[in-house]
Amino acid sequence: MNVSDLIEDGVKEILGARKGRQFYERLSEPERAVRMNLNENMLVDRSFSSTILMEASENTDARRYPVVKGGLALKAISENVGLWEDEVMVGNGSDEILDLVAKVFVGRGEGLVVDPTFEMYRFYVGLAGGRTKQVLISKNFEMEADDVLSAVNERTKVIFICSPNNPTGKQFSKDEVLRVVEESDRLIVLDEAYVDFAPYSLAREATKYHNLLVLRTFSKAFGLAGLRIGYGVGSSEIIEWLRAAQSPFSVNSVAQGACRLVLENRRVYDSFVKKTIEERRYLMAELEMVNGIKPFESDANFILIKVIGGDVTSEDVCKRLRSAGIEVRDRGNLPMLKNCLRVTVAERESNLKFVKELEKAMKGSS
Ligand SMILES: Cc1ncc(COP(=O)(O)O)c(C=O)c1O
């Protein structure tokens, strides 16, 4: 027997593209000097974050399993958002909730993605045995509700909308998102991973609708990417199905404790978010002065940049930056994003180093 023959064709297709790829390369990344490829938030103060972590770990007896299904964090989040506990679920990152949505609600059906977007929607849908259908955003990076609604068919089970969208950075219009929620009669997953850096959130309104699940994360604005904690808000019916499918101990005790402490210190974290937005403005202004590129306005903690000058591609630029010790994400392979790369807004020193090396990479191209 060949073990590969045990895997279903659709699943093999989605895994085949990833098998072996990136893993060993990624293993060495943490040692690299400047990491601006994962949209982590280095503008969260390291020593403040360490204090939170120490208190959370002191309160943890690691000999015991964590409170089931993130229950400790769940209480803190539902109080903070002003919702009932059956309207919120906590996951091992919002990634875990996406995985559960694909397994529970998409299954062998179809998920609609608004492209170009976060690649994991496609991945989890494929892994669950489903198919993905794509709808493109408009040239100015807006989502048109009419385009999404006309792509819905009888196989469509879930529509994934990322707003602010990764990697374009733009938050979609609230009216367009709500039209899809109200008129599609499908489950809408609104991924708000970057919403703390943007003008509005629908999290507090999610439970008004029977078919809207809003996802949030502690990995970005709150700088807890390494702890893996995220949450979903929606009607109790959506939440209870997902929670039923979740493994009992996926959210660890320290992450749950830290989540509670972070929410108790909300004001301090608001100041880190403010700083990130200021730094985004600064980086944007610097990028506007670099020849041969076009940066796009962002509502997130990253900026999408199109390489337009010389005969260089975004892939070349990413390689040149890598050899200068800077990791950014080439997005040139995504639809509509030829020659685009994505850079995370980081601390001033890293941002300046990035701009300097980007200028060098562009000069080398002409
Ligand atoms: C749009 C989007 N959604 C979800 C995630 C996953 O976040 P988490 O760390 O909560 O799993 C990311 C991470 O980069 C993201 O970009």
C-alpha cells in the first residue's frame, strides 16, 4: 500500500502544493534580523507584555488541563464585548475557528472567497473536502456586494470576507458587507483580524444576524501571536455547532489568563494600537518618496506595495531584501496583485532599515 493513495484527490491537491515547501526555510526565520512578513505587532511594548505573561503563568498550574474550550478567556471576552457566553467562542488562534467553520459548515460543499485574500480560507475548505469559488474585488480594492451575491449558487455554504482585507489592507464598506449578510442567505464569516487598526467593527452587531460570524484575534493588536488565541462572535446557533466540534483543550491556560489580563488593561493596549497607526502613517509617507513603487493606503498593520519601476519583479525585490536580512511577503502570485509585496508596520528602526534597503533594491533594478 502507498499511503498517498489513502488521501482523497481534493485533499491531495490542496496538500500537494504545500507538502515539504517552506517548512525548513521557515524554521530558520526567527533568527533573521528583521521579520516584516507575518503582520505580528512589534509595537506592543515588550516589557508590558512580559509582565502580563508572567502574571498569567504564575496563576497557572500547568499540571492541570486548561479550562475547557477557552472558558476563562470566554468569560473575559463576553463581558468585554457585552455579549452572552453562548454568543462567543474562543479558539487556538482565529485559525482554529476557520478550520472548524470549514469542517462543520462547508464540508463537501463550496466556500466563496473574495480574492485576493488570506490564503487559509481556501486551505481549510480544501482540507475539509470542499471546493472554493472565487469572486474578485474591484480595481480600487473594494468589495462589490452585487458581484458576491451573483456568484452564490446552490452549492455555496459559506462566504469568507476579510475586512480589512489581507493583503490589500483596505476595509470594505460596511453597507456592502451588510448587503451580503442580509441578501445572500448563507453563512458569512467576516474575518476582522486587523480591525483594531481600522475605522469600524461589526463584532458588537454580529448577533443581530442569524448568519454572521465575526472573527477577531489577539495575535495582531494585542501582540499575542505566540500564545495562539482568537475568538468568534455570532448567534448562539452558529457558536454552539462550532463549539461542539472543537477539541476540549485547544486553548492553553497561559493564553486564557493573558487574554483576561490584556482586556483588563485595554487602555494600555489602545495606546499601542494608536502608536501602530502613527507608525503606519510614517512608513507610508516614507514609501511615497521611494522611486519605482506604489504603496496602497492601509487600514491594517501592514502595507501593500506594487513594484512598478525598472525591470525588477516583486520576487526579485523580496530576494534582495532577504539577502539584506529583511523578510517581507511576496504577494505577486495572487490574482490582481502582480508585482506586489506586503510589509508589516514594525518599530521605527526596522521601518527605516526596510525603506533604505528597498531604495537600494529599486536602484539596483534600473
Ligand atoms: C486575515 C487573517 N485572519 C486570520 C489570521 C490568523 O490569526 P490567528 O493568529 O488568530 O490564528 C491571520 C494571520 O495572519 C490573518 O491574516
